[in-house]
Amino acid sequence: MSCSESGASVSCNFTEPDNVSGRLDCAKSQNGLELSCAWITFFPRPATGRAIFTRTSPSQRRLSGTWGPFLATSGGGRWDAEGM
């Protein structure tokens, strides 16, 4: 996953283990500790959903949270990411 952070938003591109690519667009909370996101995957397995992440400080590059299909932020599983 590669991400860029600018002001109140974070955008990421990712590739799932089966080579399906996707995008994650997030809005940061006022304190920068929570990210409310929308995700999309592309052909050959198109899908959309929501996700929510938390981190321990605004400069932390480790995110953990849950994702779900459509408007749900859970029910799909856990999503953990760490900057390299």
C-alpha cells in the first residue's frame, strides 16, 4: 500500500494478494487520530465500501481498523497497515 497525506485527507493505492488493485480515500478527524474512509477495488473484482482506522498519534504510520461493504465500516474484516 502506498499512501499520501495532505491536510485533512489521506489517499492510498493498494494491491490485494490476488493482484486486484484498489484505492482508499480517507478524511482525518480533527485530532488526526481517526480516519473515515471509502474504498474501491477495480476489475476483475470491482467492489466498494467503507473503512475506519485509528492511530496512536497524528505522525504514526501504523493504522489499524475494520472495513465493510457498501456503507458499513465493519463486517468485512480487519485492515492493518504500516508505513515503510
